[in-house]
Amino acid sequence: MQNVSIQEKLPFLLKRQILKNEIRNFFLKKNYFEVDTPFMVTSPGEEVHLYPFQTCYETPYGEKKNLYLHTSPEFSMKKILASLHRPIYQFARVWRNGEGGKLHAPEFTMLEWYHPYYSLEELMRETESLLQALLPAKINYNQSCIAFNKPFERLTVNQAFQNYVGVDLLSLPEDPFVLSQAANCSLRNSETWEDLFFRLLMERIEPYIGRDRPTFLTHWPVSQAALAKIDSQDTRVALRFELYAGGLELANAFEELNDPLEQRARFVKDRKKRFLLYPSRPIWQLDESFLASLTSLPPCSGIALGFERLVMLATGAMDIKDILWI
């Protein structure tokens, strides 16, 4: 849709409100606290490729301080969880510069929740229960008939590469030439292993998973661990999943790392990489209060789900603009 009035979008927007109310009821029944965290922060996140919006806070005394619109409420929510040790959730407005298209907007809503003492498997079961409570038994979306009344598929990243790319990913070194040869594809100029990994994921795997039922894509290579724990049973992979349905990536989740030394080392490594890739982007201070809070963070799992994409799936909308008020 282009230049569509609010009246024309109203059926989608009403469904958006119904879903938000039902999600709140779901978490209320499970004794979650709904929290609110600041949008403007000193550290917007440490993911290498995300580009934050920058602003400047000027105090009543004329002092100036660089702040950023957060790309995720994760750091703030984990600080709360470290103190509260109770399950929490939030509908958070988040901002990511340089994004746009039918599935992306620079400002959107993230449904994020954390449950102490939950494993990644327990979080998958809870996520499955939430979507089954919200959505009908079957949905026709993006040329797929997706069954939500059946157990969701669980597929490791390595199994996905074996099934759809013909590559045993974990048996190979993280070398772009080796992976390109194994995948029988040409290596692009300056393409890194990570670049090729995500190209193969987007071109050969994502179009085929989550089509007849939603798919949890689990156990990501350790280099893609971000803020996730490493699997003690297989140290080549991290305890992470993404959820796919009807061609949409709906959510990203971790069994959360609570080791401040390991997390600091990952942040430092990611900062070096971000500076090399994007030298003109701003540099912000590490969130030391977040790192300190990890010493009190209980074992837990957490998930970030794109609320607008969930609304798109529920309404049949093919463009994120169709389910935004403005």
C-alpha cells in the first residue's frame, strides 16, 4: 500500500490492538512484570552492524551529553532482571538507522521478555504457547499454509545447511573460500565467511523453512553467539534460536550469557570489528553498569520478537507500513 489512509488501514490496526491486549493477558496469567526502560541511553547496543540514531542531551546547566536511541531494551531489561529475579516483558519502541523496506522500519515495536531459570528449550515451548494462543490453527500467508496447531519444527543451523545447502557447516573452518567451494557458489569480492554464511542462509534456507509450520532455527555457530551462552555439550555452537514463519523472521532468542568477563571480551572484539567496517559511525562508551549487573543475573533465557511482523502474519499484510498508524 502507498499513501493509504488510516481509515483504510483500520482493520489491520484494530487487530494490532487486539493482539497487544491478548499478549498482555498471556503474560499477566504467567506472573510476568511489565517493565518500561529508557529509550535514550549512553550505549545503544553492541551488535556490529546495527546503526543507532544519535542525539544530544543538554542539561539545564548547559552541559551536553551524547545519547542514543536504543536498538534493543536488552541491556536495561537484564539490569532489572539481575535485581528482580522475576520474569519480565516489555513492548519497547526501538530504533535502527539505515533500515527500510517492506519488512523493516527505522522505528518499530519489539516485544521482549526474559524468564529466569528457563533453558532455551523451555523458552521455545513458551514462545510456541504464546503464538498458538494468539493465532488461528492455520494461516495462509506469503503463498504458505502455516499450521500453528502442530508442534513447531526444531532445526539446528547445521542441519539446515546440510538439508538445503549440502554442507556440513560445523565440520569446516570459518574460511570463506572453503565454504564457497563446499556450497558450490562463487565468492564475491571482499566477502567474509560471515557475509557468505548469511547470504547462504537468506538465499537457500530462509525461503524454505517455516512454510508448513513455524521453525525454530537453533544452535548457531559460536561466532554468532552475541550475548548467548556457548552450548556445554558442543562448544562449536551457541544456545540461540531464531523463529521463522511464512518467510518472516519473527524472533531472536538466547540462553543468556551471565559471565561479565566473557561478555566484555566479546564486546571489545565486536567494537574493533565495527570500527573497521564503519569507521565514520559514532563510538560510545561501554555500558559498565550492564556488565556489572551480569554478576547478579540468574540463569535465564530471553527473546526479542518483532511485534509488527507478528501483526503482519496475523492480518495477511505484506508491507510493514500497512500496520503502522502513521
